[in-house]
Amino acid sequence: MFWRSVVGKLWFTILLLVCFVLFILTVLLLGFFENYHVVEAEKDLLQTASKVSDVVAEYEESDLVLTMTELVKDPSSQVVITDDSEEILTVASDNENLPDISYDWFMNDEELAGVAENQEDVMKVAEINSSDLGFIVVGTPLQGEEGAVFVYQSLDTIEETTDQTTKFIFLGAGIAIILTTIFAFFLSTRITSPLIKMREGALELTKGEFNTKIPILTHDEIGELAMAFNRMGRQLKFHIDALNHEKEQLSGILRSMADGVLTMNRQGDVLVSNPPADQYLQAWAFENKNESDEGDGEGYTLPAPIQHVFNEVIENEEELMTEVSVQGRSWVIIMTPLYDQEDVRGAVAVLRDMTDERRLDKLRKDFIANVSHELRTPISMLQGYSEAIVDDIAESREDKNELAKIIHDESLRIGRLVNELLDLARMEAGHISLYRDSVETDVFIKKIVRKFKGLAEEKQVDLRLSIEDKDDRMNIDPDRMEQVMTNLIDNAIRHTAENGVVDVIVAKSSKEWIFEISDSGYGIPEDDLPFIFERFYKADKSRKRETSQKGTGLGLAIAKNIVEAHNGKIHVHSIMNEGTTFTVKIPIQLDEIEK
């Protein structure tokens, strides 16, 4: 991990560069000092040879020459003096490893042999054939005489000096490497310390901490970088806050829209959706759960109708509209391509739930048809029976009375229909008035149920009543609620077969009264359940009354309006051939009623 960091890389780079420079410098210094020692040794030996030549020229006695030569030469070197008579004087060296060289060896060497002849100084490095020992030889001619002075010395002495120099060089290089390591590490940490703080600040930025600031310790490029980093953090915070504001504003607009909105990229992936669009997607996924892929848990696949329109929009680059039905609801889909400059980058779809509009159109048409149908039959009967009376078709008084009774019943039916229509219109217009009163629960419910005992016995239906708290009181409009309960119990009895059961249950929770009327009758088809509270809506034949007992189809619509006027709710659950349960929930009024 250290070698991957900036500190490690910078430290290693500086150290490698210094080591390379020191290596080159060490090689050059070693070569230089090696040559330098050899040259210096040759100069010393040549100076010694010159002094010996002066001694030989000044003194003629051999013993005196040898004595003076012993004083002049270096102890590690050996001196050989020759003359024209091939007489040799040798002054031995203290180095036992230095061999004695004969006169013939000097004469056999071309360079050394030419010292006396050419009167020139000679310096060279040589080896004896019988030994690997190397040595330095210098020769100088005798002054005023034929002959030469040869001084030679073993290279071991020079190598010892070179070794000492090498040790000092390597010691200096080692100290330089250590100091360079410390300096490089210090410099690296000095440079990278602000960078580390910037990295930590960048990590904080990735976590959304845009208030993070990097301390500015220097005024160089790193300090300017820290200043730029802090400015970048402030700008990021400003722009991200602006983006979040725009996003929240857009999200709020989308959530508040009644129409669904879907935004897709070019691959058909849903990028943005609002609750109405999610409702459509969920309904389609539920209806096509065997075809949809929900295993990844990341959302629903694009529905096939939208996918088809999407492909055409992307291909043709034009707006398209279609209408689909899902779970009994009608959706109009308008899709428009989205452009990234000149290229299509996706599409946006607006989904409008047209169920209510379609239903209202149908209701308007059905209302006119139903009212016409409901009025046509009694009017036709009134017209027919009245003509029978006028034309004296009914001969006896009893026949005329029977026809008059039918005309009277049908007129009552027309009046009841008109009154119910007026009541329903006033309720839906919000003109319903409630006259609340505190009534005893037990007395109120039993009075209603008692009215249907005869009808239940006639239909051979078991009408049962259950009250949870008989001593309690409820705050309602008794006349209106009696109308609701009467309608529900009457429907339950009339749509229950012989030997069936109708249960009337009154319960109380902490917040509301609960009235439950359940029967074991024919049940209501699932397709009809959402519409049974609508005006003039008729379910299938199993829920129709006999012809002689046919109602107006307004009772449940009126009941719903009365319950909602009490701030309550009414809903129904039904299973075909098992029964139906209507549940009415009325909030408990805690305010005292003025008597």
C-alpha cells in the first residue's frame, strides 16, 4: 500500500535518482583515484630513481651508493642500478613478496632496455611471467655514464591505498543515501500532506459533505490547488442545492399531477415516474404477472402497449397517442420523443386516466335511458288502464276499482321515483341537511329490524341481530340512518334464498360505529362491485328483483350519500353464491348535542 501512495512513489523516485547519480559518481571516482594513485606512484618512483641517479653520479664507492640509496628510496620499493659493464647494484625492498629481477629481464624489455641507450625516462606496469604479481617499474638513465637506475614497486601497495579510498567513497555514498532517504521522505510527506488532506476532503465530498474545507498552509501551487478545491466545493454545494431544489420542485409537480408521467431513455428503461404512472404500471404487472419479470426487484418491465408505442416514437420521431384498458380502467397514452440536440435520447409519456370521463359519459347516457325506461312502464300502464276505464272496458265496479288501484300504485311509483331523484340530486349537490340526535343504539336498531320480521318470515329467511353495547348511545340523524339500514336490510332479505341467513351486527371501536349487514344470498359479480352505488345501476339477474317488486335502482346511491354526509364510509364485499356483506362506518361524535 505504501508503494502505491504518492509518498512512496516520490520517495522511491528521489532515492533512485540519487542512487543512480551516486553510482555513476562512485564509478568515476574509483577509476579516477585508481589512475591517480598509479600516476602518483610512478612519479614518486621516478623521483626516487632521479635521486639515486644523482647519488651514483656523486659517489663512486658502491657501499656508499647502496647506503645513500637505502636512505632515499621508499621501503616498499626495490632499486636496481646497472652500468655498461653489466654490473648490478640492488637495494632490496622490505616487501618479501617483491621478487628480485635480473639484469637480463630489464634488457629483454624493449622500453626498459632503451633507457640507457635513448637517455629517456620510462614508466610502465609490468608482470613477471612466472608470477601473477604486478608491479610498477620506472627507469632513468645515469647522469654522465652509461647505465640506468630502475625502481619498481608492487601494486599491492597501490591497491591498499585504493581500497582505503574506495571505503571512504562507499562510506560517503552510504551516508549520502541515508541523508537522501530522510530528506526525500521529509520532502515527500511535506508535499503530499496537503494532497492527503485534499483526498480526504474529496472523499467527504463524495459523501455529500460539501462544507468540507482544506486548510491553506502554503502560498505555492499546492496552496493555490487547495484554494481551488475549496472554491470547487462551494460551487458544487451551490449547484447541487440548485439541482435538488429543481428536482424537488419537479418531483412535487409530478406528484401533484393527476396525469401519469413516464420518462424513458433510448433503451426503454423508465427513468422518472409519478404515482399515477406507478399505479398504471402496478395494475398492468398484476394483470400480466405471468408475463412480467419482477424477479430483480428493481421495478416493472415496460408494458407491451407502451413498448409498442415507444418503438414507433423512437423510429419515426413523432408524437403518438393510444388508448389501453387495464384492470377495468381506461388510459389514454400520449408519447413524445425527447431530443439531445439533434438525436433522440428517449421519450416522455403522459398517461391520462379517462375512466371517470368514460363512466360519466356512460352514466349520462344510461341516466336518460334508465329514467325513460323507469317512467315509460308506469306511464304506459296509467295510459292503458285509464283508457280501459274511459272506454267502459271494465264493466263491474270491482274491475274498475282494481284498475283504479293499479293506476294509483303506478302513480305512487312515479312519485316515489321523482322524489328519490330529487333527494339524490340535492344530496349530490351538497344540500342535504342532517338533524343529529342522540339515540339509544339498542332501541333504534331493534325498531328497524322489527319492521322486516314479517318479510323475513315470508321469505323463510333467518334475520338475526347482534348488538355489542346495548346501553350506549349514538349521535346520528335517525331518520336518514333508518333509511340507509332499511334499504340494506331489505336488499339483503330479498336477495337471499329460502332458509338463508341475514345478520345485522352493530359494533363500536374507539373511533367509529360499525354497522354490518351480511347475507348468504346469491352474491354480486366482481365486475359489478365498483358500480353498485351508482344511480340506476343493475347487476346481473341474480341481483334483480322480481318484476312485481322491481325498484328504482337509486337506493344504494342515496344510502352512500347519507353515510358520507355523516363523514362515514360504506363499502361492500361479495363472493358469488356465498353471500354479500355491506359495512357502514360512522365516526363517533364527542360533541354534546344541544337538546
